[in-house]
Amino acid sequence: MERSFKLHGGIAAGLSTVLLLLAALTWLPGTLPLAASKWPMVAIVVLLFPIFIAALVRVFLSGADRYSMWLAFRCLPGRVQAALGALAVSGVLLMLLSEAGAGNWQAPEAKDGRYFVLDTTPHARGTIEVSHSQYEAVLESDQRSMLAIPGILFAGAAYVVLAAGELRRADVGFRSS
């Protein structure tokens, strides 16, 4: 496999690991210091789009279908398969647990020492005032989702790039023999 595919897949897998670890840290007591600033989400978006779009371009250029991609993934070393599988499973679990714990509350907001959340319950939709502990629970759940979703997308980009690289290696080997 070419180095560019390995580098691209490694960067995507590394960023996925960092984001999923940060999402898991939201279950520790207290809130992450990242909650107050907006720059981490901007950095995630700025990194996510070029990496993910480049991964999709590489797959489209390979002309592979889903079955070929799966077969190429199966040709990757077992540790790489296990690592990508662990990233995908942990990301999905984080999302499921986050959604189950949040209930119908989202978009926490603090104004003048009071705490508000958006209640999305059917027929009762609107902003409601909550206690500080409920506000922190909703804030942590939102952080978990905002870190886990790009983590899953980075894991998907790593899978796609590494499988496309394996397909390219197989095609080049087939043509040269």
C-alpha cells in the first residue's frame, strides 16, 4: 500500500481515537474544559471535511463497490482490522448511551445564573428552567454527541482509505504480473 494511503488512514484513525477518548471522558465528574470555548469544534470541522472528502474521492476513484471494499478490508492486517472495528463499535456505543441518557433535553444554556434546556418532548416543546446538576448532565451529553459523531466519521474515513489503498495495491500488483 502506498504511504499516502497509510498516512491518510493513520491520521483519520488517530483523530477518531482522540475524539472518542474525549467523548468517554465526559462521563467523569465535572465538565470538560473544552465546553466553554468554540475553537475545538471549529478545529474538528476544519479537519473533518478535508479528510473525509479526500477519503470519499479516493474510493470513487478506485471504482470499488461495497463488497470489494469489504474484501479489501479483510486483507488488511488483523491488528488494523481490530483497531478500526474497536473505533467503530466504541463510537456507536458512545452515541447510543449518550442518546439514551439525554432524554428529550438538549441545547443547554446559562443566563443570569439560571439554567435552561430545550425540551423536545412531543406536545411540550419549549425552553424550560432546570437545576444546575440537570444542566451539567445535558451539557455533558451534548459534548459526548459532538465528539462522538466526528469520531465515528473519522473512523469511517480511515476504513475507506485503508481499504481503497489495499485495492490499489492489489490492482497494481495484478497489472505488473
